[in-house]
Amino acid sequence: METICDKIINTNLPENLRTQFVEVVVKTYEPAKSRVIAEVAEHLVKLGLTDLTFRKLLTLPDGYKFYVDVWCEKLNLYMLCIADSAYGWLSNRIPLIRRADAKAKVVVAVQEWLAWSVAEFKPEADEIWIVNRTGDVLRLEDWLDQRRRLLEEAAVKAARELKGLISYYENVKGIFKELWNAKMELCANVSGRLAELLHSVGVEDISWLSTKEYACESEDMINALRREIRLVEQQMLNILVELANKVTSVYTPYAMTTTDKGTLYIHKKTLTADWLSWGDKTEAAAMAVQKEMEIMMDAVKKANQAGGIAPKVNYDLLHFITQSGEWPPQAIMVPRALLEEMLRKIEVMESHLNELTETILGSGR
């Protein structure tokens, strides 16, 4: 299993920069921050900027010394890389850089889970870069626009799909309830008559009768509807999990999947946990999640106001069980000779049953 340390050591930098990175950065910073510095450096190299210095030492006129994570000589670009929510020190550090170098261009690079927070904080940098776990580096404005668009589209799509499924779900449950109640009424009536019949022939203990299961001609449809309800619930859960993962994948190391049995399975991704330095970021992550929830709710509200969210699909009854091949029941091929033999036996059994019924009714008179 690849770890964040593996990704850091195997960073795609030119050999001279890679050696400098390992000696200066990896031995100084925690893995999460080292990874941010690595991604930023790779981004600059892709832009053709290879004159980089890690942990650039700056000295103020009064002799005060401090380090900047990455310096690009060609652009006189000073990079401050953040992998922690405690970044209030930027308010002091950025002015210090400009005191040390009046022509400095200052860029703050933060992990993506900090994007919304940094957007509100508004550090006095020339630019703010957002570093994704995939290695992509975007300007803050571009990241926010893309993220907002992704959330809005995902929320409206989920709302449309769920609206159609919920309507269908209620319809299936209604039909199931109607058939089930009719079956229960019929079975209760038959059970009562059988009990009376037993009493009429002198059988006192009829407790065994109450344990019997009853079936009727609608049994196949009832079972099919019960199965369809479960399949629809599974579909709705799948949509919900897909939407949830779009949010939680950025802010937590946890991912959700569903099993064929309808179980919601939650698992922790080690590499993501390392990237987030998971353990001290739950409060900041919760704030970002709340922000994104509000964006999704607003998107659905606006879509409804603009004319409503029409269901994506109108489902025929038993759509999912039919799609899975479970319905209709498969016909069983029976040889003709065997079928004729079965029919003869049924006729004999019916004859004996009629005789038994006449005897029982006669004894009750």
C-alpha cells in the first residue's frame, strides 16, 4: 500500500531539486506539509520554472531571520505552504517577506480542505493556490468556481433522481400494502373457517393450526413487490452515498460504499488520512462541509423555483426486479408424460378430498 511518505520520496522533480527537497524539506517538515511543498514544486517545474530553492532564508534589516518554504528566483516568487488550520501567522509573515524583499510576489498554497476557510480569512497574498490530493494546483478563485459548480450539479442531479424514485417507491409500497392486507383478510377468514370445521368434528386442540403459513394467488406478486421495495431502497441509498462521497472525500479520510445486501460500508483511506494529518482537523472540516451543504441546498431550492425538478425517469411497475431478471417468474418445462401423470394423481386426490368433505359435513349434521 502506497503511503504519503512514498509519494513524497518519489516526487517527480529533477534530480537536483529532488535531492534538495529530501535533504531540506522531508527532514524538517511533517509529511502533509512536505507533500504540499512537493506538489507546488512539481507544478512550478511543469511551468518551466526549475530555479527553485526550498526553505529560503530571509533576513530583515534588524537581523530577524525566517524561512520561506519555496522561492522561485526567476519570478521572485515566495511560496508559503499550509497543511494545517492554524495559519493565523500568515498575517505577520507576509508583511515580513515584503519588508525583506520589496519586489517579492507572495503566494500562499493550501490543501483543498482549507479552501473555504482561507477564502474567508483573505490573507494579503498576491495569489492563493489550492493543492488537491491528486496533485492538481489551482488558483483559489478557479477552485471555488469548479467546486461550487460540481456541488450544484451533483445536488440537482441527486434531487431529480430521488424525486422520481421516492414517488415510485411510495406507489410500490401502496400496492404491496393493498395486496398484503387483502391476503391477510382472506387467510384470517379461511383460518377461522378451518378452526370451526375442526371443532365440528370434535377436535379440541387446534393450536397447531395457528402456526401454519398461508399463500394465495397473489403470492408471487406480493413477493415481487417486497423485493422491488428493497431494490428501490438500494437505489436511493446509492444516490445518497454518491452525493455524500463528493463532499466527505475532500474533508475526511472516510469513504462509503453499499453492498448488494443493502449494507452501508464505511472505510478509512490511509493515504487520505495522512494527507489530512487527520486527528486535529475535525472542526475546520465540519465548517467546510456545512458550507458545501448550504451550497447544495440553495442549488436545489433555485432549481425548484425555476420550474421544479422533474423526475428523471418514470418507472413501470416492478422496473428494478424486471431489470435484474428476477421477474417474471421463469417457466418450468415439464415433460408431457410427467404432466399427464401429475394430472391423474391430482384427479384421484380431488376425488378422495370430496369424499372426505362429504363424510365430515355428514357427521356434523
